[in-house]
Amino acid sequence: MAEFQKSLIRFMYLALAVAVVLGVWIIARPCAAPQMEFGRPSRGVTATGTCVVRTKPELVEVSFGVRQSSKTARAAKNYVKSTCAKIIGALKKGGVAAKDIQTQNFHLQSEWHSGTGWQIKNWSAQEFLRVRIRKIERAADLIDAAVRAGANRVGGLEYTVDNVNEIRAKGRAKAAEVARKKAAELASALGGKLGRLVSCDERYPGDDGYRYGYYNNYYGYDGYGYANRSMSGQAVITPPESTTDEEVTLQPGEMVTTVVVTATYEVK
């Protein structure tokens, strides 16, 4: 029994000595800086290609509106309704199909004044029709016909084509070709070769939302004049000498569609 106790004591001393030596070694061991994992930096080139497609317009889109202020809501609404019916009749008589005439919006609102307390003075009603004129040579005559029928708002005139997506597809293909060629030249200049496509993006500068804008009035309540948007997007206002006999003169020009493609490629 005494021999067993002596052996146990020797084992405990040995274990303690090992623990001390190990602790000293851990403390004295130089600390290594923590290693942080970062993703590999991306290596690539980005290039932009632009294509401008010039096309002869195929149709005209224009908005016709009627606005009336009356003592009662019913009177204002009935006037607008009956006048729009006359405008639609005149347009159809001029060759515009029913499918190309669409009610764009309708508003009916009260007009208040603060004489002896807030009271409704009048009711204002207005309705707009968006019309597609497929025979562009008839556009000026149809605008005159709509005005004679009672339209006191005309605006948002735009020359366009029946399928814009086809034109954009042609422009997109050419712009993408230009972007790839520029990227390959840039990669070569940097001593590498063009790798796989990483990302791409396309834009249409000039598609600025003016399609349904109203720039001014044609024989309108707020002034006389016809506002036509030029190809640069600016409003060109030509006031007529007469509010009944002046004819509209339109120049179709050409439709300009710009497509911009930006592409990023890896460099090998």
C-alpha cells in the first residue's frame, strides 16, 4: 500500500511538471497575426456601346381634351361627354379606327371660393382621349377636325412606329457588338484577353416620359396656340392668327431611337 502511494505521488509530480513546461511553452510562443480571408479582387473591363437607329415614322399619337366649367357637376359632365362624342365622331369620319381611340383620363372636381365662408363656386370637368393616327399625312387635318368638333386641349404629339421593340432589338444587337469590341481592345491593350461576360445593362436615352405630356393649349381656355414637341424635345409654340381658320402644319421628320449597352467582362 505504501508503494502504491509513492507511485501515485511520483505520477502527480510528473504530471505537474509536464503542465508547467507546457504552460511556459505556450506563453513564450510568438503570437501569429490572425489571417483574414478576403475574396479575390475582381479583374475585368467595362465598355459601353451606343447605337442610334433612325426610322421613318409610321403613325402619330396625340391627345385631345375637353374642359368645361359650369355651375353644376351635371352640366359640366354632360358638356364634356357630348363634346367628346362629337370629337370621336369627327375622328372616325376622318378614318381613325375605334381601336385607336382610348379614353386616357377623366376628372370632375369642385371649384371653391371664400366669399362669405367656403362655398362651391363651379364644377370643372375634363376628359382626354389618346388617339393613334396611322395615316400621318392626315394628322394635321384630323387635329383641325377635332378642334372644330370642340376639343379645347391638344397636346402630347409624338411620331412613332407600330412596334418600337423591333427597332430597339436592332439597336441593342449593334450596341452590344460595339461594347464587346471595345472591351476586347481594352483587354488587349492591358496585356490580357477577353474572358466571360460578367454583367450587362441597357438604357434608352431620350425615353423621357414626355409621351403623355401637355405643353400648351390649342384654342384653349388658358391661351391660344398649338404646342408641338420638336425632335430635340423642346416645345415649339405657334400662336394662330385666328381661333377658327388657322390650319396646323406638321413635319414628321424622322424617329431617333438610341440604345446604350454597358458590358463587363473578365480578363484572362
